[in-house]
Amino acid sequence: MDYDEFMFTTGDCQKWLVTKKDAVLQWYSNGDRQIESSSISEKPYEARWYRRTNNKEDPWITLRDHGTSVPAGEVLYGENKFGNVHASNVLPAYNGANVYVRLSVDANAAQGQCRDAAAGKAGWKLVRHVGPGLKWHPATDQLLGTDEYGTPAGPQAAEAFSVKFDNQDFKEFMFSTGDCSKWLIATKESVLDWYSNKDRQIEASSISDQPYKARWYRRTNNKEDPWITLRDHSTSVPAGEVLYGENKFGNVHASNVLPAYNGANVYVRLSADANAVQGPCRDAAAGKAGWKLVRRVGPGFKWHPATDQLMGTDEYGTAAGPTSSEAWSIPFNTMDYDEFM
């Protein structure tokens, strides 16, 4: 099986992180390692971890630097049944811990975040929609969220609508086609600036789970702006990769996208939504978005019995769910993946 990511979590999903395979499976001692996202940050950051050749309790995977995470109960992975406060500050209080891998060949993985948004999960709120016609959104507020029209309905409604969102506390936008085959996430700051064919940061999309940049437009006197596209504007227009436009703009900007992909949607992620923080972990626990549970330790006082240093060769126990009481592990060394949770 192909897989792309690892996720390390507590059993109750209060604490979790996603990281790349390459960030984990090297040798390091109190070295900075990249975390892609976590329960404390939706943006990539680094933390100091351990994975030493002769230490069978390694790797130590932690939410923050190892030195501060151990007393704070923020250790998310250890091996060789290691105990001490490394285990006692975490496992009994948070219902054990889990390891997931994300299967890269899972057909739902690429659409997972968009599907969550469409279902109102992970803090996402649908605020603007245009149906599968030949013109873009009627709005002319340049995504400030002041325009209000139509009757709010679902993400595949036939008619256009918009609700006010200028009074909402949010940090991220998601722009998607109605069928979720094309989507991207960008921060509010990346979108709500003035730019003309300039690089803007995309946090993740249907074509990349890593941040990248694309050239967009948001000009002061162009009411059809902003133009939000999967890749650079000039290549996205003919390729049918435009995800947002305004002022009922037509042409191929609309006709190459809206009829074929069931319209388009705009979501905002509400900062105060309690479910937003736990969303990725809850998806993993439910086997959604391509995640597969491969290793579990219950709410005791010792870490995983494994001693393979996360190579995925150890197999023990009886595979069960993410809140089971006993420790278990299935082989995952034959899976092709890049990330852990």
C-alpha cells in the first residue's frame, strides 16, 4: 500500500501532530524536525526530537521540544515500554496514544478536506456559492464578506447565494468546485491584500499537500477580482482551474469550470470552533481522508512495546480500534508513505 503521512495522537484526539516520513526516519539527537500541522498550530513548525541508533525507546515524538514536552505531558510517541513521566503524564490522562499512516492511493484522501468543509466539519462554514452556470459569483465585495444575496443552501445548490462573513472570526479560506475535485486553502492574509499577477501562498490543495505559490489578481478597480486559481492565473484559466471570480464574469474563466464541476464554493474556517482543532485526528480515528491506524498503546504507564524505531516491522497484539485498552501493532514497512500522524 502507498501512504503519504504519519499522524501521532493521544487516544482522545486532544493532542496530535502530522509529520513527514523523512522528518521521522533519520538519525538525530535533540535535533529540529519539521511538523506539518498539529493540535497547537495549523502551520508548519519545528520541534527538537530524538531518534538515536542505540536507544530502543526512541524515537521520541513530541508536540514541542522534547525538554519542555516531557513535563508538560506532550509526548506523543515512545517505544520499548518506556515509563517514567514520559508515559505517566500522557497515557493515563488522554486514553493512550495512536499512530496512523495516510494512504497515498486512497481515492478519498485528495478530496478529504473539501468533503469535510462540505459537511460542515473541522470548523468550516459555507459562506458563498455559485451554481453550474456560465458566470462567476454575483458578489463585488472582493471577498470582504459584506455582500449578501440569494437563499443560503448547500454546496451543490443550483442558485447563487452569499452570507455575510465580515463579522466572522476566521483565518483561512477554502475555495472549491462543487464536486470537490478541485480545491485550495489559503490564509485570510494571503487573499485580502492588493496584488496583480503576484505570487500568493497556498497552504494545501487538491494538487499538493504542501504549501506552494501561485500568481493571482486582486486589483482595486477590477470588480471581477480576486481571481483565485490552483496554479498561476495564466495557465489556470485555459486549464479550468479557476476557483473564484466575481461580478458575474463569464468567458472561459467560468465556462471551463462551473458547468463541468458543479459550480463553486467559498468556505471560511471559524477560529473559535472547538472541533476545528481535533478535526484531522477525528478523521484519522474514523478511517477517513486516507488514514490507517497501525499502532496503538492503551492508557497505562508504559509506551509502545515496539522496538523497531518506527520502521513498521514489529507486529504484536490484536488489532482493534483507536480507544482499545491493549497495545497492538501491524506491519507497515511495506507501505509506501511520506507522513505520520
